[in-house]
Amino acid sequence: MAIPISLSLAPKEITRLLKPIIGILRKIGLRILIYLDDLIIVNQDSQNFIQDWELTLAFADDGVVINWEKPGLQPSRSRKYLKFQFNSQTMTLFLLDLLSCAEKC
């Protein structure tokens, strides 16, 4: 299924399609953050993260297209997601707009 970007119902449809898959993955113990078509898989161990990633891919339907060029497909302790910078090593969360304003102002 293809959803035109300009379609006002596209965000709702994407969420509706992914919600059952994410629900199953969460029930079996995966920690996943979802916003529209962006996902973050959270795991403390990089080896377990890879297993969680492979399990997520196994649940993905043939119709799901993964952007392999998108940055962030490797395990990391620091990640930009939406407008936030998460850092699990320092246990910090920054709002990126405030950081860019502080640097410019």
C-alpha cells in the first residue's frame, strides 16, 4: 500500500498499520518507541538489541519498506529522535531546538 504524503489521513493510517505489530513486540518484551513511521528499539545490551532488531524485521510485512540509508540503524548510546537528543550513558535528554538556540543566541 502506498500513502501519498499530502494525504491528511496518512499519519493516522501509518499508526493504525504499525500499532498491532508494535503491540505484539511489546507483549513479548521489546521496548519500542514509535512516532508515525519512526521507531526506536531500546535495549541495554548491544547483542540483545540486534536480536530485538531482527525480531522486529521478522514481524514487518512484505509491504513495509525500510530506509537503509537513514542514519541510526546501528546500536548507539546517543541518538537524535524527533527534536530530542537522548544519551543513555549520561542519562540525559535535551531538546534540540533549545540547544541550537543557545548556540546561536
